[in-house]
Amino acid sequence: METLAVIKIGGNIIDDPGKLDLFLSEFAALEGRKILVHGGGKMATQLAEKLGIRQTMIDGRRITDEETLKVVTMVYAGLINKNLVAQLQAKGCNAMGLSGADGNSILAHKRGAPGSAPHEERQAAGIDRTVDYGFAGDVDRVNGKFLAGLLEQDKALVFAPITHDGKGQLLNTNADTVASEIAKALGAAFGVSLVYTFEKSGVLMNADDDATVIHRINPGTYKELRDRQIIFSGMIPKMETAFAALDAGVRKVIIGKAEDLHELLSGHSGTTIVRH
Amino acid sequence: METLAVIKIGGNIIDDPGKLDLFLSEFAALEGRKILVHGGGKMATQLAEKLGIRQTMIDGRRITDEETLKVVTMVYAGLINKNLVAQLQAKGCNAMGLSGADGNSILAHKRGAPGSAPHEERQAAGIDRTVDYGFAGDVDRVNGKFLAGLLEQDKALVFAPITHDGKGQLLNTNADTVASEIAKALGAAFGVSLVYTFEKSGVLMNADDDATVIHRINPGTYKELRDRQIIFSGMIPKMETAFAALDAGVRKVIIGKAEDLHELLSGHSGTTIVRH
């Protein structure tokens, strides 16, 4: 079975040109099929501020009103996505940028709309059902067959976290979720590694010491780490998403620094989350 | 031979939601392979103004400084492109948005850079060589094989007029040129009709009377119309581009109103430009 790496990068990489360039070189050099999912970094917030559009964040999630949706569509699907693709092309990696609307690749629904996830699931994902998130999208379906076809043409895919509802509405979608839903949809066709990069070297025993990476977590050790409050707050939804991805056929989930990409995938760095 | 329609729309459609919706319905219903190339409309200028970025236009061409390049990348490749794709999806047309960087589909070079078009060609296209156009791109190569592969997967392609130089630099490119270069690159594989839409019903005998459409122009009648100054100024580069496309294997070039799309393609409306 061919391997596929689905790698999510966030603001700490996108906002740092030096780190980004190093990461893209590593990504370009990666063997096997690959998909990059990017968040937005500070640029969307900065543009919104310049335009006088007030930004509201609740628990780290942006409230997407109509004007904010325009801003994130411009910054994520336009500025960031196309620059990432052009930079990968310059590194000899034939990349292709996509939003969820392109090729109907990711269908979603407006959060709170009929067909929304049940209360329990939303709670697990850290979503407060009493909040109106505006044009925020929860994923319904990833068109894995279409994506597999592009991967087989030797294209590296670069996804902006913008989806659509099939009725003409674009939706702002959590980039972690986009990455896991893509990984899940392709889990039957490829041996998928899902990589979440963030500012630390992995899940840490001691949050202040980057040398205390926990190399492997399974459901048993996760329960223990959670009980001991070594894993807490923002890391809990990430872990829940990771286990859900494993349940859905993803081979492994890895958490660590984007700069360590090769070591993360070879298991020499970061935290690898597995079923057993 | 399968047919392919390459259709360019400009600001007069993009800036008018009612006309745009009608046009997209016609485009979605169109049989055969199809590619939409869009310009930017007023949105880029409006965003630049809000951000305090001064816009300079020379002979209808935007001077693209670094900040303006960011604006057009956001507006063309992000906001407009993704909304067009989402609206086509809602109409049952499986569209996919692209810039020239995506899949290395359109390679260009910065105007004035080594390898630029010779003076005569640039003059013919209305480009003044004494002007620094900034990050404006002249097209070198369209990856026709890649585009043909996507078309054969029954995707309608939607192109933003943003290209790349293969070295990591995005470039703002004239949408008329993007349309003709795509049409030319696919002229051997498909029976291509290249459609330029604008605010009038076609090339007019009397510029003030929309009922005086010239139905058919060939090189002989073109020379005559030009000598009589019925065709002048901005229409001349369009006509030169049209004849160059025909020389390169495009079957016909049609000029008319976007709202008349079906009639344009069936030859019942607009001006059709042919070799003989």
C-alpha cells in the first residue's frame, strides 16, 4: 500500500518566512504521496484589523461573520495558498492548491444548520453549541476518489481550510479538522500518516521542557496522562481527533515541530499516537 | 474531436451579481468541455483603496507593485475564484479553481525580465516597453496536458489571472492573454472556441448602436474595418490576439455579451472571427 502523509501547519510556521522555507524544502523532498493543510496565521487578523472588521475569538475559534469570511477566503485560499504552491513549485514539487469547493472536494454545512453534529460530538471537539460561529463549516464528506486521482498524477495537494455547502456558500473550517477528515477519507486507499505540527516538539510530560517528549501514546496511556492532567485543555480535542482518525483507518497520528518533518515521519521525533 | 469552450469574463459581469448568476447558469448548462477565465472587476481596486495602496493604471493595465500583487492574489485567486467555483458547484457544475502556479499550469516571466517578448510583439499587444509594470507576467508556457487531464475528468476549470515564474514568484497576468494562451495550448487536443465577453453585443459598425453587430470578421474584412477606423484603440489588441489564436490552432474566436453565451457559441449572436 502506498504511503500518504497529511501534514497540517499553523501560524507559527506560516508567519515565519525562515521556518516556512525550511519546512517547504523538507516537504518538497518528502517521498511518497503528500498533502499539506495550512491554517491562516496572523495575516487574516491583520487584514481584518486594517479593514476595520472586528474579530471575535471564542476558545481559539474565530467567529466568521460575512466580512470575516471574505477576509479568510482572500488570505487563506488566495494569498497563503498560492504563495505556498509557487514556493513548492520553485523547489521542484508539483503542488496544486485547493479549497473544499474545488472539485467538490470537501462538502460541509454551516455550524448550527440542520444536520449538525450531535451535542456530544460537538462538546468533544470543544464546540460550544450556544455560540453562533457564523459562516463556520463542519465537514460532511471528503471526495477521497477525486483527491486520490490527483495524488496518482504525482501532485502534492495544498489545502486552504475553506469548504463549501454545495449551495454556493463558502465556509471557514478548522484546519485541524480539514486535515483529519482528508486523512480519514484516504485511509482505505493509502497508508496514511496524519501529522499535526505546532510550536513544541510533541506532547510533553513537562509543558515547560521541550526535552520531555512522550514518544508514544495509546488509549491506555492517554487515559492515564489525562487523569494526571499532563494532557489538558487545548491538547484534549487534538487527542480526541487523533483517536477518531485512527478508528477511521488512519495508520498513525504524529504531533511535533514542522521543522522536524522527516524525523516525525520516521518516528525519531515527536509524539506518535497509535491504537495499541 | 471533442469541443472546448474557453470563455473570458471581465468586470462588467463579476461586479453585477444578477448578470453573474445568469451567466453562471448558462456556463453550467453548457455541453462539452469548458474553461472560465475571469478578470478582477472593481473589487481589487476597492480593496487596495481601503488599504491605502495607490493604484496606477497605464492604458488600462494595472501597475503591480508588491502590495498590489498581494491584493490581486487575494481578490482574484481567493475571493472571486472560490466564490465562482462554489456558485458553479451549486448549479451542478463540478468546477475547479486554478491559478497558473497550481499544477505548474501557466509559467510566465516578469515583464522586462530576460526572455521577454520582442519589442514588436509587445507593441502589438499594447504594451509600452518604457513602463515598469512591476509584478506583471507575460506567459511562456501553458501545461496543456495537465489541463486536458482535468477536463477529461469532467471538471470545468476556473482560472484566476495569476501566474508564476517557477522560482517562487506569483505574477499578475492579463486575463485576455491567459484565455488565449490556454486556448492555444489546447487547440491540438480539442476543437476550441475562444470567447471574449464584454459589455457590447460584439464588434459594432456603429459603436453607439448595439444592433449593428458585425457577424463575421476575417483578415480581409479586419483590414478594411481597421482602415475605415470602425475597429480602433482597445479593440485592436483584442483582434490581434484573436488572429494569433486562430493561427495557433484555435477553431474560432467569438466576441460578445456574456449573457448571450449559448447564442455566441452557436453563432447566432456576437462577432465570430475566423481565418477565412
